[in-house]
Amino acid sequence: MSERQVQVRRVYDDPEPADGSRVLVDRLWPRGLSKDRAHLDDWLKQISPSTELRKWYAHDPDRYGEFAKRYRAELEEPERAEALDHLRALSKKGSLTLLTATKRSDISEAAVLADLLSS
């Protein structure tokens, strides 16, 4: 039986065989990365945090807890909820890798999504 998992990686890292489905969850395309090199299965920009939340957060580690709470609330909005359902379906089919361009993927929206999908 293969183990299904949700992991978070930087989109700039080379793909690995264990990645499974590779989904970019950032609103903006990663700077300096070609679409060929990204090796994406999907790009769900509609699941990303609102511009207001993203700017307020600014990837400040001290704000991560509050960011995660506010982002989870945003994920209840219809368009984001539909995208989250799509990720849930992908995660049930096998391994899923959520990709982000941020330097600290452990405190990114991808980390919040991975936590939601793994629980």
C-alpha cells in the first residue's frame, strides 16, 4: 500500500519522483522560473491568500499564527473553498506537493494548506 502524503516544497527546487501531483498555490508566477522548468500539474492561484492578507503578513514569522488563522477563514469563501476541495481530491489520489516561491515554505500559505489537508 503506497503512503499518501501532502508535502510543501519550493517551486525552484528540482522535481522528485515522490512529489506526486505538483500544484503551485501562489497567486503570482515565480520570478525567473520558466513554465517548463516548474513541472507543474496545476496552478491554483485562486486558493492563495488575499492581497491584503499577504501584504499584512509579509512573511513575518511572528505573525504566522495570526496569518494562518485569517487565511483559514478566507478559505471558507466559495472560490477558495472550491480550490481546497480540488486539493483534497488530489491528495486522496496519491502524494501531493504544494509549491510556493517563498523562501520560508514552512511559514507559507502552502504550509497552512498542507496542515489542513493532512488533518
